[in-house]
Amino acid sequence: MSSGVSVDEFQALEQKVLRAVEIVKREREARAVAEAEVASLRQQLAAQAEAVQTAQSQIAAAQSMAEAAQSQIASAQSQADAVQSQVQAAQSEMEAAQSQAEAAQREKEAAESQIAALNQERDAVRQRVEKMLHQMDELL
């Protein structure tokens, strides 16, 4: 080695080059691992984004179903209110009819009472007429 580099210096330089090569190798391996991890994280992120989209779609569908159910409930409530109104009207009519029936019953009872009184009076008149006829027959 005539160029002025001693064997020790050459060996030290060779060691430095070997260490540098090892460092570059480790860095390349670490970079490959990091890139693989980044790719994996990107896939996970894409899967999560798809899951979020699916969840949002399901939420929108659920909200649509809830709105439809609320509409049906409102319609059913409206129908129930109409039926309740009809029931109340029918109850009022029934009460009026019952009141009329009670009044007719009272009128019937009063008429029957008058008929009974007239029948008694007729019987009394008949008895008097028969008695008078009997007395006339005796006079003749």
C-alpha cells in the first residue's frame, strides 16, 4: 500500500463501510416494514370508511322507516279520533233514544192508568144501568 493508507486505516475504513452498509440495509428493511404498515393502515381506513358509509346508509334507511311509521301512527291516531267522535255521537243518540223510550213508557203507563180508571167507571155505570133496568122491570 504505497498510496499512504496503512492497513489499520484501511481496515477501519472497511469497518465503517460495512457498518454503513448494515445501517442502509436496516433502514431499507425498516422502510419496507413501514410501507407495509402504511398499506395495511390504508386498507383498514378504506374498510372503516366503507363501514361508516354502510352505517350511514342504514341510519338513513332507519330514519326513513321511522318517518313512515310516524306517518302511519298519525294516520291511525286520526282514524282513532274519528272513531271516537262517531262513538260519542252514537252514545248521544243512544241516550236521546233511551230518554224518548222512557218518556214513551211513562205515557204508556199513564194511558193504561186512564184506561183502567175508565173501565172501572164503565163497570160502575153498567151496574147502575142494570140496577135501574131491574127496578123498571119490577115497576112494570
